Amino acid sequence: MLPKTNRLILVATLAIGVFLSGCSGDEERAESPKLGQCETLLGDENVEAAVKTTGGSDVEVGGTPQADVLAERLVREAKQWEEPDLQHTSYTGCRVDAFEGDGISGTVDASVRWSALSLGMMDSPKNSRTWRQVNESVYVETESGPGRSRLIAKCAVPGAIVSQPSDLPLQFDVTGVTLGTELRWELLSAFARSVVEEMDCEKPPVIPSALPEAE
């Protein structure tokens, strides 16, 4: 049996450990480098609002390379692209999983890839029902699925084949069933602008900050 003094020290140490583990979670999340990278990509207020909608008391963050890293990977892929190739890598900019107890209370995911949809497909009867043209280089689908918004942007990459700008546009997706349409758009547009600014497109697409009005 431990001496009385040692037992008291052990009890005090355990109590302090329980106290710290119970009250430090929010501070650790706020200072998380990965969460900070999400805020850089998607906007700090947008990320804060998105996490709040999940209702979780704890979060895990994945993905989150910086915008210049995403841009570098996308440019490299575009330069290697050939017209028959429809397989494109999806890059996760930010993924936040929120937990309440042992279960996931919500997930927010932002990803970018080269789209399998060409700009020429946007006028087809099927796509024109859901896609809206914002300007000459940007199309949006604000409700492309349960809790998902999507944006396609024309970006001509120097060194890619001539057909690339129209046949291989950028595609940005933000998914989160706990998010409203406006908040998803805030995240989506901020994400797209962050990456496009690093892409060195020959004619950068103009990503609007305001949610495009329905026609």
C-alpha cells in the first residue's frame, strides 16, 4: 500500500488530469493548425459558423493543404491531361467531422478537382435544369445533392492542351447537410477564390461573393 502522502499526491494528479482533459477541448480546437488552414481556405467566420451548425462538442479536421499546394497539384494534372481521360483526382481542401458523444453529429467537406463535365455540357437539357451560368467562365449548382453545392470554373492552364479550358474546367464542391444554402455558398465561393488566386489561369474566372439569384 502506498504511504498516505504518496496516495494524496496521486489523487491530486488524477484530479488535475481529469479537469484539464474536460475543459481544454475548445481551446485546443481553436488553436488547431489544421482548423486554421481551413479558415484560411474557407474564411474564418464561415468555418466557425459551419462548425456551429453541426452541434458537435468535439471536432476532427482532415485535408487542409494550403491553396498553393492544391493549385500546384491541379496544374500538374492539367498539363498531363489528354482528352479521353475522365478520371480526375479529387483533392480535399478541408474536412471537419463533428462529434457528440460516440457519434458524428455533422460533417463539412470542401474538395476540388478537374471536372468530368465540360462547359459544352452545361447547355444540355439535363444539366441546364440544375446548373446556372453566373458569367462567361463560371457555372453553379447550388443544390446538386443532399447538402451539396458545386461550382465549375473555366481556367486555362499554361502548358496544357488547347481544349483544356473548356473540356477540363475546375470543379469545387462543398458538402454539409447541416449547412444552409447561403452558408454553403459562402464556403464554396471563398474556397474557389482561394485556389483560383494561386492557379495562374491565363484569364482568371470571376467568382462572385454573393449567392447568384435563381432565375
